[in-house]
Amino acid sequence: MNNISIVKASEEDAEAIIKYLNVVGGESNNLLFGENEFYMTVEEEQNLIRNLKSSLSSIMLLGKDNGNIVSIGSLSGFRSKRSSHRGEIALSVKKDYWNKGIGSAMMKELIQFGKEVVKLSVIQLTVKVDNESAIHVYKKFGFKQIGYYEKFFYIDGKYFDACLMNLYFDETNLSKEDKDKAL
Ligand SMILES: CC(C)(COP(=O)(O)OP(=O)(O)OC[C@H]1O[C@@H](n2cnc3c(N)ncnc32)[C@H](O)[C@@H]1OP(=O)(O)O)[C@@H](O)C(=O)NCCC(=O)NCCS
């Protein structure tokens, strides 16, 4: 983790981001795209990054080793007033760099941005049920499993379920009775 810098994505990173995602997609079955299945063009990625730069509620961070992207993490806020208290995290680390603390360092920065800058009440994410290392990292940061999304992934002709996990920064006001009703 020593040589890894965590920086905000900028437009010049667009091409490298697409290349990275097309590789990382093939390194596990844990993302919503496989190898070479990340279909954005460089121009679309540049536009996305430009919009993120002016956004007050979303951020894309890159973990870099010697200038090369080895991790991408994003926190995306929602525009509508009624959802503006929530944000959603997505995270990946290049396989050669797993288990070196990079995913955790990225999560720390994303959560700090959500909590202290955006002042969110909830951060949400979705993770494949058998993605043990990711679930371990999310639990370490206080995320709780709130439910399952059956058939969230469709990979090579098979369905896979996902866990929905939330991190709450303040107490929820949902009574046990309401929670039971919702399930
Ligand atoms: C999940 C992912 C982001 C984790 O990144 P990372 O840089 O390896 O994470 P870290 O090194 O910070 O932490 C990994 C932790 O998981 C633990 N771990 C590793 N394998 C594990 C397993 N099979 N079961 C439980 N814990 C495990 C490690 O011991 C470490 O624990 P610690 O923080 O208590 O020391 C990375 O593996 C990845 O990008 N995977 C592919 C894409 C993906 O799954 N993204 C998440 C989609 S929701």
C-alpha cells in the first residue's frame, strides 16, 4: 500500500480507466461486466468525469501505482431531493494487488467523502453473495446486510444472488414492527 496514491479521476485518465475496467472485469465474476465488456467510449468516460468534477455529491477515485491504475472506487449521489441523503459505492482492485489494504484505503476515502463532504445519512452497495473478501471489507467499515437481491447477476447462463448492504451514519427511525411489515 506504501507506493499507492489515491487521486480523483481526471479527463486524461479516461482511456486508462476503460482499459483497466476491461481487464478487471475478467479477473473475477464479482462485477457487473466481464472481460472486455465495459462498453463506454473514451468520450463518454471523459464526459462522465467532467460531470463528476462539478458534482457535489459524487466522486471517482483512482488508486495508482507508479501512475498505473490499480483500483477504482466511486460514490454516486442521487439528484432527487428525496434520495439526496443516499449514495452508492462501487469498488474494484486489480487482482495482482488484492489483500494489500488498497480496497480498504479506497473505502475509507469514499466513506469520508460521503459522511463529511456530502453529509449523507446512508451509503448503499450491492455485492455477490459469495464475494467473501468484499463482504469482509464492507462489514469492517460498519455496513450491515439489509437483504438479498435474488438473480441480481446473470453470468454464463446462470443466475447469482447479491446482498444489499447499507452503512447508516445516524440512527434509523424504523421500528421493529415496520421492519417486519416490510419484509
Ligand atoms: C473486494 C476487493 C475490492 C477487496 O480489495 P482488497 O484491496 O483486496 O482489500 P483489502 O486488502 O483492503 O482487504 C481484504 C480483506 O479481506 C480479507 N479476505 C481475503 N479473502 C477473504 C475471504 N475469502 N474471506 C474473508 N475475508 C477475506 C483479507 O484478509 C482482508 O482483511 P483485513 O482487511 O481484515 O486485513 C477486491 O478483491 C476486488 O476488487 N475484487 C474484484 C472486484 C470486486 O469484487 N469488487 C467488489 C464488488 S461489490
